[in-house]
Amino acid sequence: MTGALSARRSSRLLRAGVLRSNGGRVGATLLVVAVSIIICGGLLAPFSPTATLGVPGAAPGGGHLFGLDFIGRDVLSRTLYGGRSTLVLAGLATVATYTIGGAIGLIAGISRTAVDPILMRGVDILLSVPALLVILLLVTAFGINGPVLVIATSLVLLPGVARIVRSATLDVSTRGYVESAIARGEPTRALLLREVLPNISGIVTADLGLRFSWSIILIASVNFLGIGIQPPTPDWGVMIAENRVVLASNPMAVVGPAIMLAILIVGVNLVGDAYVRQLDRPSGSE
């Protein structure tokens, strides 16, 4: 019962409380704009994102609202197409991170045996490895492709998720209703699903937005460095990197995808911040 009440309160905060704050409304608006463009961009694009149409680096004009990129492709069309890979890969990486890292944190937090220190020492070892080194090792070993980027991003973010979930689980595990469930002989799986997970859902949801924005930043950075999505696939990070050579003649070739990345990341962060602030308020002040 306590878990169900906690889950309903978190859902109510997300629907109503977040949208009552100015930051939450702005963030939700930015998210809707970014996701709508990502989903519907292909229908709105005036040209093929891979077609060479004119002079490389041409300024906006002549039917090209954002001008042409470094080999003469329409920047607007590539910008409208360019968010798909980032959003999909970041979403999959976030899900994978919470599936594995969340499971580790839950098991470590509820365990009262040697399992806890063993799991967390493994997490600490992974945390000590630089993020770029993890990505380079996986890319070198398995090549550059979407699944490798998802796995690499998940491994980078996993330690933080595991530690947060473990901390929240440890706090909940000392509550009376959990102690009562343990005394009744509830199996560990039922204990985690019925008593623990619903009561840490608020913390998990708040952290989820942060991990998602970090996933976007990390994947865009990897693409920018040339060890992620490869040309000619339209991608915002790739576009920023490859169009630096025409920045003087057509700044929109870089500014356009950069603005879209900023809209998506800022939107996620604002919604997440509004949710955290609302979550910290007493339930009677909603």
C-alpha cells in the first residue's frame, strides 16, 4: 500500500507539480519542440539530407534557409534529420543503464551479506576508469556502431546509477514496512518490487532525467570526436564537427545543430529540476 501511494504521488507530481512551475513549463515546451522536430523532421525537410545541391559552405538564401554545409548539402534538412540517432541512442543507453545499474543498486542495498561490498567494489573499479577510455576500448575492440555506443555510454553512467539506487534502497530498507515484510518471509524479488522500488521511484525518476541528459551530451561528444555515428548519416554532433571549416562563410551550419542539441538538453534538465524541487516539498503543499 505504501509503495502504491508513493508511485501515485510521483505520477501526480510529474503531471501537475512540474507544469505549475515556470521552469517546468519552459522545459516541457522545449522538450515537445525538440522531440516533435526529431520525429517529424523527415516530413518537413525540403531536401534529401545526403544530396549535394550547390556550392559548399554557401550562406542562407536561394531556397536554403540555413545555407549549405561543407560539401554543399542542405543544412536545414540535415538538422531536421539529425536528432534521431542522438535521441534513440541516448534513450537506449539510459534504459540499459537503469536496467543494469538499478538492479545492482537494489541487490546491493537490500543485501545484508558480502554481496553488497563485492558488487560495489566492482562499481568503484568501473568508476575509476575515464569515460573516454571506456569508449575508445570498446570502439577499438568491436568497431563503431550504434550498439557499441549504447553499451559504452551505459558503462560510463552505470556506477552513478548503482550508487544512487543503493543509497536510496539502504534508506528504505530500514523502514518498518520493509522490516515487517522481511519478518513475514517475503522473497527478495517480491520485497524489492512491492516495498522498495515503489518507494524510491521519486528519486529514480529525478535521477533519470539527469542520466538522460548526460547520455545525450556523451553521445553527441563522441560523435563530434569522430568515434561515434559516421558520415554521411545526419547527426547533430557530427554536423558541428564537420562544418567547422565553413563556420566563417555559413555559421548556421554549426549553429543550427548546436541550438537543437541545446534545446533538447536544456528541456530535459529544466523538467528534471522542476520535478526534484516539487518532490522535495511536503505533500500537503502541492
